[in-house]
Amino acid sequence: MVDAAACCSTHLIDGDGSFNATGLDKFMKEVKLGECGLSYAVVSIMGPQSSGKSTLLNHLFHTNFREMDAFKGRQVSVLSQTTKGIWMAHCAGIEPCTIVMDLEGTDGRERGEDDTAFEKQSALFALAVSDIVLINMWCHDIGREHAANKPLLKTVFQVMMRLFSPRKTTLIFVIRDKTRTPLENLEPVLREDIQKIWDSVPKPEAHKETPLSTFFNIQVVALSSFEEKEEQFKEQVANLRQRFYHSIAPGGLAGDRQGVVPASGFSFSAEQIWKVIKENRDLDLPAHKVMVATVRCEEIANEKYAAFVANKDWCELENTVKSELVPDLGKRLSAMLQTCFSGYDDETTFFEEGVRTCKRKQMEEKLLQLVQPSYHSTLGHIKSETLEKFNKAFESALSEGQGFAVAARDCKTSTMKLFDHQSEGAIIKQADWDTSKVREKCSNEIDAQIADVRNTKLTDLSTLYESKLKEALYGPVEALLQATNDDTWPAIRKLYKRETQTAVTECSAALSGYEMKEDSKKEFLSKLENHGRDIVEKKAKEEAGRVLSLMKERFVSIFNHDSDQMPRVWTGKEDIRAITKTARASSLRLLSVLAVIRLDGDADKIADILVLTLLDPTKVAVKSSTTNDPLASSTWEKIPASRTLITPVQCKSLWCQFQRETEYTVTQAISSQACYYLPNEANKRSSNWLPPPWAIAALFVLGFNEFITLLRNPLYLVMIFISYLLLKALWVQLDIGAEFRHGFVTYRNSVDFHQVCSYHLQSYEKTVGTRTKAHRTPKSSTQLLTNIEDNEFPYNNTGIAFDLYKLVI
């Protein structure tokens, strides 16, 4: 009759009060109680020992509890106690899942009269965990003052008071071995006895006026004797069994039950209730319910968290997102999390709502903390990809000639839309995470990139037009400054304004694509204008730094070339003094032009001051007694120091150095004139050393007789020939030909010439002191004339050169 597999049982609490947690867990797994949620019922039975409780349960629920051997009866032996502690079994074939507990009988002689602690503990445990309690009692005890069921009822009602908030329990009084007395007559008597017992039980102040119906649903069932009327008993039990089908449904035996613990938490709840009862503490069922919900919900949450962490899909996704962008990360994570949360909700549906919600929130926080790094990594990948695409699009737009501001604005708008779209794919539904900070950071980085490119472009643009301006100004300004005249600075100003305006106009057109603010644009163009001015001023400073060299070049160019730029030949007809003055005046004009910067067009008197002071020093000497030297100053009048290139004192010093270094050129010119005139005169004299024609004719007429005599006497011819050879040898040896090269008169006066030259040379050496290192003082008039002819006169002094020139002549 009993299906052993279907009615799986376990010894829940042994006779010593030890709770079998392991056995209960195994029992729950076998009957799959944890999957039932709230759809389960717990039935327990209590009553006097050997009152047929186990027999009733076996027939009612098809269990296999141990029954007393009817032939042995109540033997005086411990072995006669069939049920020790509390047994639990699964009721086969009843829906919903029903668990039945068989409690140890009361008033048993095995524990004695004084050992009622376990009876009370087991009764309290049964009331705390059961939805339906069967109270087995004998029919003949109804109405008796000292009936066997009264101590049991007192125990039940007393322990009920220890529950802070008792759950409503259905009490089914099973009257065993019913007599002929109708149940309609027995039930009122029984209910009256139950009420008297309820009224007599001490109650807490809060429940003194509480009726019995608040805590219990009282029902009465009568069964015939199993031993005498077995078939009738079985029929009555079968009818009673039908009442346990759908017992928790509204209208069922336990349809109004309260404070049900979800099936998955039954094991922990039962263990904790028994622990509290064993410690003899009052059992606070609401607090216990919360405690059970807390522990169980936390266990379920931890299980779901561990399952999520070990999820293969999550592990692969976590590793992938570290190195690359996962487009549908949000969708995939949302699905995983939803599966986890749904599983938690399904398993904790019947636990205390506050506890369930709290633990769910904690689990959500843990899981979201777990996936948050992947979410941030994804946003980082999206940001990096957005920046990369912006750079490519921006570079492409600029290369196609699109305006900078328009290209920047359009590219940023398109890439930020892409960022928003990709960010939506990363959003996790269960997380209230905001992407605005990452979006703002991405936007700021794009703005920074635009600013960098903009600055680079503007710098390149500035460099381009600065180089163009330098190319347009540098060479022409240099040429104008080197070819100085009265119109030099006006020409430079005109060139500067024209080229600067051209550069500014072109640059302004190029800046139109940047949509710069007017102030910024003016500042940019102003820098370009200032750069042009700096180029002119820098070049002017360079030329002023080598003004002495330019002055000397200008002097030499004018002094050594005529008006047609042909080299001068010093023939003696040139006015060296006038030429020197003209060349020096031009050099002085160059000095006055480079003295100050005149880009602003302000008039000054620097040229007049320099001419008056340096070129006509005699006029200044006349006025020096009454006025100060105009060049004895470090600044020019009404000229700021920023525009001054050469100070008055520097001009005076440069002019003195210029005169010293150009004096040799003048002397060379004078020497060249002397060298050109002297050889011509000497050549004329040397060509007339023979006697004149008339003298030759006179000698021929007067010496005709002597010539005839010689012809007639050859001895004279031999003597004359020998004399000729001797005189020829003497002529060559004494170099008489060189003396006669300048004429007979010159030769005759050569002694006087040597004496005069020696006098003048000694006087000059005393005056000057040092002679030129490259030449030696002539030792003779012949060497002196040779030096003059070869333009190697060693003394840089115009006066002595003219004196010697006159002396030679």
C-alpha cells in the first residue's frame, strides 16, 4: 500500500533533541521541496502515546512511519515507544506538496511525569512550522475532567503564547474509536472543553481578550476503531484524505494561513526555530521569518553572483572588451544580468519582501560593480574610436579645401553623433549610469584637438606670410640702404607699406575660414604688420652695424670712378681735393641715413648736423667758442632711443676712423699722378742726350781734315779702336748709361740731387718717426726715381711727395 520511494522520510529530531540538518537537506532534495515556493503544506500530529498516530498517518498520507505491534501492546520497555523525537515524511499523491511530521507521544511512561520539557518543545515546534495540526484523542476522554487530552491541549495553548505573533493554525481533533454517540453530540462537548482549557491558560496582557478563533481554526473528525471496524476506518480515512487536496487554496484546510516560509528556506527556518526552542527562548515568528528570509535571500544572491562570475559568456566578454570594442556589450550584459536577477526573483518570491528587495539590491550593486570596468573600457574604446574618426574626417575636410571652422564644426557634430549612437549600445538597462561625463571628456578632447590644429595652422599661416614679407622686404631694403640718397627712407616706407598691405590683405582672406573674433583677427594681422616693421628695423640695424665698411666702399667707389663709372686714370689733370670732398660727402650722407630709423616719416636735421660738424669743421671751429659740440651727445634731438641706430658720439668716432682709413687712398692717387708725369719728362730728356744736328754738322765740317788723316794712317785707327774698347768697358762697369738716361744736365747735377733727397728724407723721418714696413728708405736718387716710377713711394704724406716730385723735376 505504501510507495517507499514516493513517501521518502527522515528522522528530523531524535529523542535527545538533536536536529538532523543533513538529513533534512537530503530529504528536501529528494522530494524537490525547494522548487515549490509557497505551494506546500506541513501537517503534524500529536497525541497520547500509543494512540495510533503513526497508523493514522500511514493510512491517511500513505507514509511508512513505524507502527506499534498490536500483539505486544504497551510493554514495560523502552522499545514499546514506537516514535521517538520527530519524524518527517512526504505525503505521496497529494497536491500541493505536503510534508507530515509524526511527533513523539505525550504522557509516555518512558520520559516520566516530570520530564515534560520535550513535549512542550515539540508541540511549540509543530505549531511554529505546521499549517495543520492533527490532535489524536480517544472518544471516551470527551467530557471527562481528567481526560488524557487535557494536558496536551494545555501544552498546545501554553506554548502558543510564546509566539510573539502566532500564525493561524488549523487544529483537527481526530476522535478515535468513535462510539454510537453521534458526532453532532460529541463536537459541542469537545469545543466546550477546548474553550475552558483556552480560558484557563495564562495569557499575556495583549492577548487576554483574544478569542480562540484568532489563533486556531477548530475542526472535529471522528474515526471508527481500526481494530474492530477496519474497513469503515479506511473509508473514513480516505474521505479525510480528500480534504488535504489543495489544502492551501482559499477555502481549504489551511486556506487562511499566515507567515509562510518559502520552501527553499524551510530547512534553515526549521533548524533555527528548533535552536531557539531548545535554548528556551521565546519564539518571535515575525523576526524569525525576517531572519530566515535574510539568510536564504543572501544565499541565493551569492549563488547567482557566483554563477554569473563563472558564466563562460561573461568571461569571454570580459576578456574581449579589454582589448577591443564590443558593439553590443550593453545588450549582452543586460541579458545576462536579467537572467541572473530573474532567477533570484523566482527563488525569493515568497520571502519577506523587504528582505528580498534589500538583498536583491545588494546583489545588483555587486554585479554592477563587477561589470562596470567592462562598461568603462567600452566607453574608452568608443571615445578613442570617435577621436580617431574625427581626426581622419577633419584632416580629409581640410585637405579638400573646406573652411577650418566649418570643417571642425561639421566633423565634431558627426563624430559626436556616432559617439552617442555607440554609447547607446553600451548602456546596461539595469544600471543607471550616465555617459555624459565621458561624452563631455570626448567633446573636450575634440575641442583640444581642434585648438591644436588651429594653432598649428595659424602658426603655419603666420610663418608663410612672414616669410613672404621677409622675401619681399629684406633684399630691397638692403639695396635701398646701401644705395643711400635723400629718398632712401621714403622709398623704404613706400615699399614697407605696399608689401605689408599686400601680405595683410592676403592673410586676412586666408583667415576668413577660421571665423575668428574681430579682436583676435586684428591682433593676428597686427603681429604680421609688426613683423614687417621688425624686418626693416633688423635690416637697418645690420647695415648700421657695418656702416664704416659701407662708407669706405662708397668713398672708394666714387673716388676711383668718374661720373660714367669708368676707373679714373690719374694723369695730373684731376682735382683730387674736389673729388675727395665729393666722395666724403656721399659717405657722410650714408652715415646720416643709417643713423636713425625713419619708418614713421618724421623729419630730422641729422644730415645737416653731420655735414656742418664733420664735413665743414672750420665753420664749427668758428662757433665752438659760443656753442657746444652738437655731436657730443648720446641721443639725437627729438629722436627716441628705440629708433636710434648710431648715436652722435658714435657718428663722430666713425667719421674720424673713416678719414684715417681713406687717407691712404688719397695718397695713392697723388702718387699715381706723380708716377704718371715724371716718366714722361724723363723720357723727353733721355731722347735728347745726343748733340743737336747743327753741332753734328759743325763737327763734320771742322773735323774733316782729322778724318782724312786717320784714313791715311792706319795706326791711328788701331789706337782709336783699342781706346774704344777700354772706354766701353769703363762705361759698362760704371753704369754711366743710367746716369745719362735723364740727360746730361741731370747727370751733372746728380750730386746736388742726392744731397737734397737725403735732407728731405731725414726731415720726414724725424717728423713721422716710423717708415712703412713694406719698403726701405731709398739709398740714392736713382733708387728713389725708380720707386716713384714703379708707384712704390713709401710715405703716406702728400706734402713730402709733392716736394720730392718738384725736386726730381
